[in-house]
Amino acid sequence: MEFQYKELGNDVFAYQYIQDGERLGEITWTLLGDVMVMDHTYVSDKLRGQGIAKKLLDTAVTYAREKDLKMEAVCSYVVAAFNKSNEYDDVKA
């Protein structure tokens, strides 16, 4: 499974999983300076329960680490993931 990096405009970015033209997964953020404000995670009902949201988050975290960015959790999924595990402590804003 490969996620596509997208610039959506107005400092909004995403990683998306698109299959046969249908968006089945997505994590989005707004870049404010050096902080990725993680504001939305979506996984289609077709893929729920397969760990796709975590894979999307992990892909975004890898991007943050590579670009020396921090993340602010706004999306309920990211908030829960940050609270549940310390594996993301180095990228928390």
C-alpha cells in the first residue's frame, strides 16, 4: 500500500490512499511555520480495521522527522494515538 503526498493549497497537505480513482484513506494537516497541525484522518469503511489510519499517521510522522517538523494533534485519531503511545513524543509540538 502506497500513500501519495499531496499539496492541497493554502499550506494544507495530505497523504492519501487512492485506488481506482477513489480516495480510501487520507491524513491532512495545515503547516504553520514548523508545525504540522494534524486536523483530519479518514479511512473508508472498505478498509476499516486494517490499521490504515496508523499507517497514514506513521507516514506523516516520518515526513515530520525528515523535515524537522513538529506535530500538533487536533484530529481525534491523532490525539488518541499521541496519548496512547510515546513513540511519537519526539514530534509532538
